Amino acid sequence: MADNKNVTGRRHVMRVAAGIGGAALAAGLGVPNASAADADGLGSRRRHAVRTYVLVHGTHSAGAFWTAIGRELALRGHRVIAVDQPLHGTERFMPEAYQTQDLPALATEASPIAALTLDDYERRVTGVVRRAARLGGPVVLVGHSMGGVSVSRVGSAVPELLAHICYMAAFCPSRSMPSLNACAASPEGQHAITPLDQLVGDPSKLGVLRLNWRTSDRRDLAVFKEMICANHSDLAFLRVLEGMQTDESMTAYDGRAVGRAEAWGRIPRTYLRFGKDRTVAAQLQDRMIAEADDLTPDNRFTVRSIPDAGHLGPEDPTRVTDMLHGLRV
């Protein structure tokens, strides 16, 4: 539980408590040799109907968040690569005190995730996109929640490799809200749930935002479910909790991730809007869409809405898969 004397400071850091998704096992990438002529993937796009979807998870999550959606996309004939960000998923850091549920020790145990920056996340995703482009065919980059800041960064870094970018209830920073923190701190972001009482330790000292997903406290569990998947069954919610990671980098939340109009702004883009999201509030989603469209009025978001979906989307993955499969490239 939060220490009362630290509530004000924690309220500030909890503005970044967004983009929380589920996790399990992550998909890998095997890349065949490619000729120099196809190194950027551009020539191949004209000759291959198969797309490659590069899927980026949100905070406290991992590539396996995309397991069900990725399976459906693969069954429709696409390649799917679910990215694990550094020290996430198959590389995940798990505090020893989390395993033992020693809560006093968990409040102070150091985390290597504190050293991660948004540059680290961008490099990981850009590296995967470069390798995916060598496979031939269009590359579609999709980010959920915090994954949106990587989409914006990578879209500015290698726009020539991307046929489409998609934000799924994801952060899309703008000139007036240049980071995830700034988006979450906006008036629209205040419609989200911020689990102040669920914080473990002092984020300003740990360098990470730490949550205990294994809690047995019914009030804490109710807050977590409302934040991330109120529209899911209790059993599905428990499956989500099993894959969550305790820590996320505070530094990464503050990283600037504004797409550049001349690069990111020329890639066709779609926003999957979830109307009952309590982590990236629908009001904030609308503002981010509007500000992106103001930046590039000749290349606006295509918005697809699921009005009854919470932050993780609908429990039936085919609803999202239909939308991703239907993206125009």
C-alpha cells in the first residue's frame, strides 16, 4: 500500500501507469538470407501478398500478449513477430521477493529495468523491423498501449520499411504531449484509473513502477481488473495476471516520442479505439488521434472503434484480428 507521506509524489508517477497488457510466451524470428536488392523490403512488397506483422506489447507485459491475435493472423496466411522488449518476456526480470511474496523486501529490491530507456525499446523494435523487411512483403507495425511510443519512434526512424502502422488503444504522443507521461498527465488522461494504493515501494527510489500482480487483496484485484479488462471473465483475468511483469522503467515513460511529419507522418496509419478503456482513456485516445491528424492533415488516422472494449480489447481475439487483417497496405 502507498505510504501517505508519499501520495503526492506517487500520484505524479502513477500518471504513467498505463498500457498494461497480458503476457505468456513470446514468438521468435528466424530470418533467411536476403539479397542486397531486397535489403529494405521495398521491391519485395510488390511481389508478395503475405504481410509481416510486427507486434509490440505495452508496459508490464511481453510479446506473448499477442498470442491469440497472432495465431489468428498466422492462420490467415501472415507472418507474425511478437517483440519482447529488453528484460521482458523471455528475458524477464523477476524480483526474488516477488516469487516469495516478501512484501517488505519487494518494496526495496533493486531492478535492472530501471536502467532501460525509450532508446533501448526503439532499438529493439527497429532491429526486428529491419529483419522482418528482409523477408519480403509489406511490414505492418502494431503497438498496444505503451507499445505506441515505440511505433512512433520507429516510424520516424525507418518509415521506408513500413507499409502501415497501427495503434491499438496505444499512446501516440504529440507536440503538446510529447511523452507517455505527458499524455497520461493531460486532462483527458485523468479519466484513467491510477492504482496509487497498489504501488510497491517508492518509484522515485526504485526507478521503476512496481506492482504486485500476485496480491490476494480483493480490493487490489478489483482495481487491476477494472483497469485492464473489466469486460473479460474472471478466469480470463486470472490468466492475464499470471503473465504480468512487476516492473516498468520510469525513464522510458518520460522519453520523447513525437512522430516526425516528414517520416512517421507519411506512413498510412490506423487507430483501434477501445471505448471502455480505463488505462488509456477513450477521451485521451480521441485527443491523440486529433493532434496527429492536425500534424499531417493529408494523411489522417483511419479509426476503427470497439465501443465495449476495455484496455486489453475484447475477449474474443477475432474482432481485433479482423481489423488488423483488413488494414490497407
